[in-house]
Amino acid sequence: MISLNAAEAERPTFSEYTDVTIEPVHPMSTYGHRTYYSSGSLDTEEVFTIWLPIYSISAEKQLLGVLSIDMPATFIYDNCCLAYKEGEFVCIVNSDGEMILSGSPQSGDILFSSPIVKKLLAPGHDTFHSFTEDGVLYLKSSFPASYLDWHMIKAAPDASIYSSTDLQLRFLTTTFLLGVLLATVLNSLTLTRLTGPLKKATRYLTKAKGKSGDFSKFQLSDYLGYRQNDELKMLFDSMQEMMDSIQHYTIRQYKMELLQQDTELKMLQAQINPHFIHNTLQCLANNALANNDLAQYDYITALGQMMRYAMEISQTVSSLGEELDYVYRYFTLQKMRFCSIAEFKICPVYPRLFLLPKMTLQPLIENCIYHGGVMKKTDGFIEFTAETEGDFFVLSICDNGQPIAAERALEMQKSFSMQKDWFVERYAQLETASNYRSLALGYYADGIPREHIGINNVFMRLLFHFGADCTIEILANDYGGTTVRLKLPGQPQVSAPDTIYF
């Protein structure tokens, strides 16, 4: 340091032995020394200098000297890649905006003649900062080092940034337009191939619409020769099957019309017999009344009313009052047959206007007579009750005849469960009770004893009328007989007691 007599301003100052200073690029100097490699060309060589302090290791930490190392600027070019595209500019500056290294000195002069660098190096910015001005993107990235305050700056015109994007966009646009053109051509060819046969099929259907009767000589396969094995072939085959089905159903409808005419004729003939029987019974009743045989008159009149009620096939549902009128007359005739003094009790006053399938109660009363043996007992009776339970209407028929065995009752409940499962599986999705009634086709579950077909038929008709919410129970009662309990959804309309017919 003494021998060089270097001015204080020519070297940096140090406070610690760990300090390192890097001087930006400048012309190389010998600092007054003459060395074996000294020449006049040294003044023109560009170098950057690394300054290192030399301290005494003693406690005073005295600065003994300074080591300066000149590194050629070409060192950065040879060892650090400042890659940039044509039209872009990359440089390294210090915090004062002094050029350390430039990829293109001419562009650097233009760059630093403007306030761009000051704007990039303005205080308050983060390590990375960028902005766009006059179609050029400027970016600044700082080097985080305690002994180095350098910044890399890059200027990239928009044309350079988006050149690849523009090329890709043009390529994709061209490819898309070519694809659209190709798809249009292929679609046109496909539509031409498809619409031709479809137009012929349309003309065939138009001609077939004006024809009637036999289509066997007017086949689509003869009118349209389509040989491809694809969806259109399946469509045309289905169309031919449809035409054949139309011909089949036309012939079937014609036969059904003939059958309906024959059936109506037979129904008109069948109506003569019930009318004749009713008139005959009325004559017998009048003769009994003329002979003052009131009991015989009551029996014949009851039979006539029962036959009229049962033979009215147009009526599928009846009120509870009509059903009880019918079973009361049936019970009266059975008393005459068995010479019995059994009673038919109705308690309490029942609602007559509740609708249920016709002939629901008669099979249940018949079971009390034939299986319960009510007519054979001196104090025999059948008791009918009607009551509401929440949203349900409950009908109960009790007798004091023979109680049903527990095993038989279990078998019957099992058969009822089978019936309900069958019904739910097939018809639970139907919307109206009329649909249920129209499907009552006489189902009988497997294993049902022949003597109980009547009660199973009753339950099936209740299912079709009320749906799957109705239930039926058969159990022994406290009278020593059997009780049949029907639980039906719905609320009845209660009528006055004086509407009872008998």
C-alpha cells in the first residue's frame, strides 16, 4: 500500500477482515508497477476487480494491506450464459446504475439514456420487479449477497415475447380450419349417404298410409334396397316389423270386433234368464202373500232381492249398507234352511256410505255358517261391528261357533302375506283404485286350502281396491268362536240410524 502510493479514493474501505468488495468493469491498471506482462494494451482490457482486506490476526485486528484481483470481463462471458433472443437486451448493473456487464453495449447505451434503470432500481421494490412501457417488457432481478449489490436487467419487446405464441396460434388456427373443412366434407358425404335411404323410406310410409288391408305385397325391402349392416339397416328392419305388426293388429282388431258383436248378442240373451227368474220369484211371492204365508213371502222376496243385487254386473263397488242388506237376507235364508234360531247382530249403528268391493261380506258370513257351525247352536249368533282406528276403518265379524285352530290361523296369515307381496311386486305403482279393480283376475296363492279360496279372493279384491295398506286377520275370540277383522284405509261418511233397511 505504501509502495503504490495509491490515493485513498482508488481503493475501498474495510471495517472487518471478512469484508469483500467487487468493483464494476473498468480498464485494467498496473497501479504504477511494471511487471513482465505489462504492455501498452493493458489500458484497453476490460476487467472487474475483487478487493480483499489483509488483517493482522492479533487482538488489534490491524489492516496490513489490500489484495486486489483483476478478472477479465471475458470470464463472465466464458462461464456465465447471458442468453437472449434477437431484439432483447440483458445487462448487469450495480445499485448506482453503473454498467458491469452488457450483452450488447450499443443497446445498453440506448437503455441507460432513458430513466428506465432508475425506475427499475427505485427504492421499495422487491428482489424481482417488472413493468411494460412502449411495447417493451422490462424485468429486474437482484442478487441477494451481503458483499454484492448487483442487479440483472432484461428488456424484451412484445414481438419477441409472443413470437412463439403467435406461431403456435397460427399453426393451431390453420389446423382447426383444415379440420373443420375436412369434417364438413365428411359430414356432407355421410348425410348424403344417410338421407337418401331415409327419403325413400319416407316415401314408402307415405304410400303405405294410403293403403289398407294386406301389406304382404308392399314390403319395404322390395321398395328400398339397403345393403349396409349398420344402424339404418336396424331401423329399416324395425320399420318392416312395425308394418307387419300393424297388419297383424288390424286383422286382430277386426276379429275382436266380430267377437264383441257376438258377445253383446250373448249378453242380451243372458239377460233374459235373470229377468225370467226374478219375475217367477215375484209370482211365487205374490201367491204366498195371497195364501197369508208371510214367512214364505219374506223368504222368496229376500231371494229375489239377493239375485237382483248379485246379478248386477255393471256395479263393481257397493256401500256398506247395501252389503249388509244383502248378507242379512242371505242369513235369513240360511236360517230357514237349517231351521235355526241364530241371530245376526249389528252393533253399534254402522256408517252405511263407506264404499267397498261388491260381495265382500257374504263369503265371510258363509264361513261363519259352514265352518263355524253357527246355525247348529241353540244360542248361535254372528256379530258385525264397524269402527275407526286413526286413518283406518275396521270391520269385524265375530261368531260363537268353532274357534279356528292356531295352526290354521298361522297358515291363513301366511297366505295373506304371500298375496300382499305378490300384489306389491306387480301393482303397487298403479295410481288409482280403478286400476286396481281392473286387475282383479282371480289370483290364488300356492298352498291355500280349497275351503278358504273365498276369503283369499275377498282379500285380493280388497288389495286391488284399497291398495297395499289394507289388512285382514283371522283369530279365535272370547265367545268361543272365530273373528275376521278387516282394516281398510279411509274415513267413512256416517249416516243416520233410521236408514237401516231391515
